[in-house]
Amino acid sequence: MDAITDEDVNYAREILSVMYGDQFAQTVDINEYSLGLIAEMLIETGKCSDDIDLVPKTPGYFVKPGLKYVLKIVRQVGKEIMLDPAKKSYLMCDRVIFRSRQAAFI
């Protein structure tokens, strides 16, 4: 079973920082629930546009991804954002998907 590492927490905070700002990212408790929310939003952002190569597609639309898959997504996207912070999804996708779910972290 995969465990959430400090590196995973850093990736998740980096993603949240890009989407919501540093101050908000530092207030979120990074746990299985918040990682699941991040992964879900990243998956939906990927569906928003076929041109976004940053975000992987979900393996199944009716299956809730497990922690192993969630960590895979957060690690992959977190690493890519840390390497190239300018590489983002379309602003329209970010606003619709991430902004509409910001309260879920509180």
C-alpha cells in the first residue's frame, strides 16, 4: 500500500499554489481526501481539453481511483509543474473546475 510522503505533500501544495495561491495552499491539510480532490480536478481539467498534455486521463469514468492512482497523478503533475511552472492548463478549465471546488478543501 502506498503511503503519502513529504514529497507527495510538496507536489500537492505546488498544484494548489498554482491554482489558488501560496497562502491557500499552505492552509490545506494534505491527506487522502484532499489528494483525491486534487486528482479528481486534474482528471476533469484533462477532459476539458484534449490539447492539455499535462494531465492524464482517468482509467474509468465510473470507478473512483484508489490512493495508488491518485498519488501517481499528483506526483506526475506536481513534478511537471515544479519543472515548468509556466506550463498550465487552459485558464477556462482551471476556473470552471478548480475554482468551483475550492471550498471542498475547507
